[in-house]
Amino acid sequence: MLKVAVTGGAGAGKTAVCDCFKRLGAHVINLDELAREVVQPHSPVLRAIMEHFGNGILKADGSLDRSKLRGIITRDAQGRKVVERLTHPEILRLFQEKMAAIKYRDEEAIVVVEVPLLVELGMQDQFDVVILVEAGSDQQKNRLMARDGESAAEARALMRIQLATEQKRAHADYIVENRGPLEELGIAVKEIYTKMAKGP
């Protein structure tokens, strides 16, 4: 099994790259989706977050208000560490479960994992290949505003708490430029997939 990490700054286009890999036949795991899974209503993780930050972190239906939580982690470094301490162990547990299930079904699988904070969390050594997705800062900001309904200031704040792209390049086996049309992105991803499928 080949374990591939796709990382990059917020709004760089990691999910678009993973979608390309999925269409080519790779298994894809998204850690952001696992993060949503661990904070479902009535989950132990959500209860722990609520106990720390109060009921104001919840929506009227009892689910986590992700926009409020994002506001906390972009403004408050200590709050961000609390959220990471409460959520990351359970996210990693689910991640390992999914990896094991894929390996059980297909030992030759190429597994592509979207890991936004790969280098920040020191997870790069858990993967055979690291792919860094890059885009212009204005492109990232505009994508975040369109995707999440963020203001320009909120989008910039989220981008600031992540490592600079230059610091991530040292850990990358491949760099994918996502500054143009999706067709160009698809071509770049296919080239990488073909190389990985051939093996060393």
C-alpha cells in the first residue's frame, strides 16, 4: 500500500487535487471530514469542547457551530491548542481504522490522504509520498470567502495560522500548482499518479 499525503495552505485546492486522484482510482481519505465526524452531536469530543468553551459553541440544533470554532482557533492560540488536544486523538484513531480497512481489502492500494496541517502536526514521516498544493494568496483568500462565506479578514486570519508554503516545500516530493483551470490541474495530477502507480 502506498500512503500519499496531500497538503497545502487553506484554499490552495487540496480537495480538488484529491478529487482528481479519486477519479484515477486512488482511495481518498479527508481528515477534515473525519474532524466533522468526531464532533457529531452527543459525541464525547463535542461534549468535551462544550464543557471547555460553553454552550455558545453550539447551534440551536445541538450541533457544533464550526464557524464560531474557526473564529476561536484563528484568534486564540491557547483555544486552538485545546481544540487540537480534544479532537486530534480521535481523528487519528479513525484515520488508522480507515487505512487498515483499505489495506485489508487491497494491499496494493494507493491511498491519498488530505492532511491540511501535515507539517504543523509532524505527520509527514507517516507517508511514503508528500504532495504540496500551491496557489496565489489572493486565490486562496477568494476561494475561502466563496467556500465558507468568510470575510476577507477571516480568510487572511485562517491563512496566517498555517505554516508558510516555503517551509512546507522542504517536505514535498511533488508540488502541484493550482493557479489555472481544472483541466491543467487534472493533467498535473495524472502525471504524478502514473509515476506512483509504476512504483520506484
